[in-house]
Amino acid sequence: DVKVTQSSRYLVKRTGEKVFLECVQDMDHENMFWYRQDPGLGLRLIYFSYDVKMKEKGDIPEGYSVSREKKERFSLILESASTNQTSMYLCASSLSGAGSKNIQYFGAGTRLSVL
Amino acid sequence: RKEVEQDPGPFNVPEGATVAFNCTYSNSASQSFFWYRQDCRKEPKLLMSVYSSGNEDGRFTAQLNRASQYISLLIRDSKLSDSATYLCVVNMRPNQFYFGTGTSLTVIP
């Protein structure tokens, strides 16, 4: 079974704090993704990575950065947290390739509240 | 126009009913299509991939209509345990997936 683990289920941070969200997968997947999910907006892609040290901006990268130093780990960083970054953050991983190879597997999510 | 659009529902159906959801997508060059299921406060999980010729998995049938750019999910003989939000997912560009906002289903005893 594919396992994608996010370091925290719930986080409460203050405005202006630097926040790290960690994600680890154990299936040697090339691709990793960070999404945020908000009511009425669905899942929106923040960043993805297709290889170690490689990253691509998604649809809403502003206010976020990422780090992928090892294949199994993909970190999302909020340099200076703001209240509009309160959300559910979901990490996912997948193989490279077309069709059923690029099925995404999700972690349990981190519910972040910025006060 | 959103890249992927779904009717948010909610769909409230009695046990045993048949229910169908549609999802439209904007990019005619889209390559892969999926239905995910998400339970309340949980992560999305793959329900089924959608193949060009249509495919079935037990009570679930998925269809793809490339000409009209939509995919559908049919659930037969609904169970209480089918209550969830169903997300349509479209792979439009390499490694980029677009999610619908989800369709909420409640199966009523």
C-alpha cells in the first residue's frame, strides 16, 4: 500500500510566523504535490515537484515555497503566515507517466489555522 | 470558465437508488480522467480511473465522452456507505491535475 504521511493533522500558528509542512511518501514516486482545499473552491495546486530539487509553480504559489532535497520528502513553507492561508493542506504523490501511472495518492491532510 | 466543473449537489437519494454525476472539462487535449471519493474531513481516495471505452467496477460505472468533454459516474443500488463527496479529476497537462469542487451525495435509509 502506498503511504503518504503528513507531519501534522492540525496546526495553529500566528500571523507572521514561518510554517513548515512536511510530507513523506514511501513508494519511490517521482512526483509530489501540494494542494490546498477550501470550501466551494475545491483542491488547488500550490506547487509540484517531478524530481529531487525540481519544482514547478501551480495555480496559487504566492506566499508559499517548497523544498525537495530527497525523493521521498516534499516540504511546503509559508514564509510569513497570513490569515488567508488558513486552510486544509493536502500532499500527494504519483508515479511519472500517463494514464493509470499518474494516479495520485494523498496524505491525511494538515488543517492549518492562522490567527 | 473553470477547468473542471461539477454540480455540487447535494444529491439526497434513498438506499437502492441509482444516481449519476457528470463533470465537464475545458481542455480537449486532456489525457487522463479519474473519480475520487472524499469522506468528511478525510483525504481524497481514488474510486476509479475513467477509460475511453467506459469501465465498470461493481456498482460503479464511469464513462468518458471526449466529443462533449465530460465524464460521468453512475452508482447503482446505492448504499448508506456511498455517502461522500465525489471529485472529478482531469489530467490536462503533464503532471498537472485539475479537480472539480466535488458533488455531495447522501444516501438516506
